[in-house]
Amino acid sequence: MREPRRADEILDLASRLFYERGYRGVSMRALAQEAGIQGGSLYHHFPSKEEMLYRITQYGSDGFFAELTPLLTGSGSYAERLARFVRAYVVKSWERRYPISVLFREMGNLSPEHGDELRNVRRRFQQAFQRFLAAGVAAGELSVPDPKLAGIAILDMLNGVDHWMRTSGRLGIDDVAETYATLVAQLTRAADRGAPNPKPLKEASL
């Protein structure tokens, strides 16, 4: 069991370094030094740096999206499900910010085969969210002028938390998640049947 655990430890380290320095800014030699092993030992676990990137982005993609998608089809009104989805997205993306940010920033450094695979996963997730918004509009519970564009805009907003959030900031991630859920509720609330009255927005700490 030691070898799989060691490989996971190296991936965790690589994920943080790729996040902090960029994929092209981290050499295999630097990774080995940070891991406290000989350079050649890395190839015992991974055949290439691109394979490491693929494993990191695959984790950031498959696990993350798989946990979020069921929230769109769970119990409750469309507004309630949307609020749960937004809160979970913000919290989970922050907790896993290294692999998820690497996924979004470094996909262009994957091989064509790996890149196409992950782009398809991401596209299916985006389309599922857009269909959810369209269904909410059809049911009269949500209101957006263009569900496809609204889906892109909302996900883009949620993905932006990592760009400004700091662990030393005045607000915790749960505060940010609640504020984002309120913002999205206000943006998508139908005039006659929308989300419950939102809580007052907290002043953001940027």
C-alpha cells in the first residue's frame, strides 16, 4: 500500500506547485527536490510530467463534477436546488482549489487525447447546468433571458472565487458561498414564483 500512497503524496505536491508556479514553471527536477527523492524516482510513479498533470486534472474534473451534478436533480424547488448547488460549488472548489484551478488554467498543456477527454467532461457538466436553468424557466420558477448564456456566466462567476479569495480575509468560505447563493437567487428569481426572500448581502472582502 505504500507505493500508491506515495504516488498520491507526489500528486498532491505537484498540484500545489503547478497552482503556485504554473505547469511550465515546475520541472521534474524541482518536483523531485520538493518531494525529497531522486529525479529518476519520479518516473517510477509517473512516466511523464504530462501524465502527472492529467492525473491532477482528472481528479479535479471527475470527482468535482460528479459530486455537484446530483444536486441539480435532487429534491426541492428549482430555486432551492440552485442555492444548494451554488453553495456546494463555492465551498468544494475552494477546498480543492489546487487541482481544480490547475484543471482550468493548464488544460492547454495536456496531450490532445487527454485534453479532449477533460473538455468533454467539462462540457457535459456545463450543458447539464444549462438544461437545469432552462427547465426552471419552463416551470416558471426561474427567470433568465438566455439559459445557455446564463449558465456560462454563473459558472464563470463561481470559478472566479479562487482569483480573489484569501485564507486571511475577513470572510470565511461559508460566508462567501452564502453571498454567492444570494446573488444567483437575485439574478434568477422569477417575478411570481422565485426564490425565497434573500438574506442581506455581506460586504465582500476583496
